[in-house]
Amino acid sequence: MSSDRPLRIATRASRLARWQADWVAAELTARGRRVEIVEISTQGDREQRGPVTAIGGTGVFTKEVQSAVLAGEADVAVHSLKDLPTGQTAGLLLAATPRREEPVDALVATATLAELPAGARVGTGSQRRRAQLKALRPDLLVAGIRGNVDTRLAKLDAGEFDAILLAAAGLRRLGWGERIRELLAPPRMLPAPGQGSLGIECRADDVDAQAALVELDDLPTRLGVTAERNFLAALHGGCSAPVAAWGRIEGEELRLDGLVASLDGMTVLRASRSVGVAPGTHRRAQIEAAESLGDDLAAAVLAQGAAAIVDAARSDTTG
């Protein structure tokens, strides 16, 4: 595509997805590119009843957006990276992972987690959050909740739940930061692989789009989420599994903490690894080190019995 034509950005139509796409559009516009937004309806948005695992889990928020790019109906796909399957889609390239928002979970309630009474009803659509919450407070009633951020907040305000768990990044991006009662930050609760980061794809043969998007890529973010996503991929967990990972640069090291937990919170497997990523090291070598780090951490939790936990969660459809 000629650089004088607009880059068409495919996105889901939810408020948060549009915020993300509009942010990418603004960044590209500031760099002299013309852009257009193409809204796509996804299976995850259309089917709001029951847990995500019951309608397919992996890819339910991304497949149709990717298909639009592959079909030439758009040039760029913007995703919440935590929703993007770890397996590379043929014909597409993960061209950019912009600087990440803090990957922290947020409790929205009138009380802190410690102050919630026994039996309080807490809503989450994430098996990862469910498992870690039960490990922290086994006396709470954790129930499934679906819908976009506004819908979930409305359900809380209507009294359907005593508290809900959401990503702090999404709340802040939509102007709901004041609703956060408490941040459940690592290591207390580890985030989903890719949480807080955007994943921006384009066609693998679209040199023009790649050239535009590479300017949005942030290497520290790329290294952290690459390690996290390789950890998840090696566990064959998918984006709905009770798997958490936190990768970040500390000095000249890339550090990765990982967790696999049973849905009842009774079993929590943890491991941590790090690798050197000194400044000046070739970018490809750093990315390969991040990939290996994720694989190594997965081997550590698999040795503790993680496979059985992931398999049990995959067959559970109550989350």
C-alpha cells in the first residue's frame, strides 16, 4: 500500500477497544500518517451469556479483527494483547507492542479486599483472577461476570455484586480510575500475560504498515510480554487459563515471575527466573533471550505439576 493512502485500523467497537484504536490512530497521525477506523463485531462481543470458555475462549475477541486485515478490509489490527492467542496467525505479524500500562488488577468496591465480609460476592470473568482471589480469600463467593467495563460497573452498582475485579489499565483509560478501591499489585496478584499492553498486527507482507508501526514498538515492553506469552504458550493454557506472568526489566536483567493456580485457590505454583539483557545487545538476541526465559519458567512450573491444573481448568465451564 502506498504511504499516501490512509492506514485502516480494525478494532472492536467497545469503548475500551475504541480508546485503544484511537490512541494508535493519534500516534500514527502525529507521525504524519492518515488513518481510518474500521469497527468489527467479534464473537466475544456478540455472545454475552456464560463464560468466555463456553464460547471458545481463545481468540473470541480477536479472530474477526484479524480476518478483516487478512481479507484486505483493513491494514492494522489493534488488540488488548492479553486477548491475542500466543500462536502466530499465518499471514500476520505482531508489528508493535507500545509502552505498557502498569499491569495491575483493581478491586472496585466500597471496601478493601481484607474488609470484604465472608461470603461477599465478587465478580470476575477471568479464571486467573478467580484462582488467585480464592487463594487470598477462600471465604469469598467468586462469580462469573461478562460485558464491557461500563456493563460490569453497572452490575456492581445495581447490587448484583459486592465487588468486581478489573484491569486497572482499562479503568484508567476510560476515566474510571476513581472507582478503584484497591490495587492488587504483583507479587500479591500476578497479571495475565500481556495485560496492560496493546498488540498491533499487520499483514506480514505489508512493508508500508510495518514501517509505520515499528515506530510505536517499545523494546522493554516487547521483552516483558514476549517472555510472558512464551510462558503461557509452553503451558498450552490459552488466554482463559489460570496462568499469570509478570515480566519486566530490572536494571540489566529481564525478570519473569509465573504462577499457575487451581480454580479453588488451594494449589498455587510459583516460579521466577531472570536473564541478562544488557544495553547494546542486539535486539533479536534480546527477544530470543526473552523467549527462552518464558520456556524455562514454564518448565519450572510443569515440574511442579502445572499441566494437571491447566487441564482441569480447561474442562471447567463455570468461570
